[in-house]
Amino acid sequence: MDGMCGLDAWITGGRYSSSAIRVTCPECEHETPVFTETEYGQTTWTPEECEKCHREFSGDEQQEHDTPDDYEPDDWPEPPDEWGI
């Protein structure tokens, strides 16, 4: 399996990134932890909506990058299966 991870990294060669952010909903002001994944210029968020009011995120919301000290692991949703984590 390690060989495939290396192959994926080589194929995407700098065109792939992922991160953890907190997104503030402009409607209810709730902060939702979100995983972002960018590949070839297209970014997806998981989850795609506010966990409190279920408003779909547009990408223009206030967001902050998280570091491990900013959150408890139980606060985060499960990453997508395709991340292989």
C-alpha cells in the first residue's frame, strides 16, 4: 500500500493538498470543522454544509486553518474513505 501512496504523490506532484479548517457559518455563526482537499485546482470540503443549520457552504465563509492544538480529535468528522486515513 505504501507504494501506491508514493505513486499518488508523484502523479499529483504538487497539485494536491489537504488541510483542516474551521468554517464560520454566516447564517447561524456556528463553527464547523471541515477537511479540505484540493486537486488540480478544484477544492472540496467535507462536510459541505454547516453542521448546525445545514446551510451549504459557498467557499466565501470566514475560515481559519487549524493546528492540532486548536481542537480535540473527537470534534472532527471522519475523513472521506478515499483519503485512506
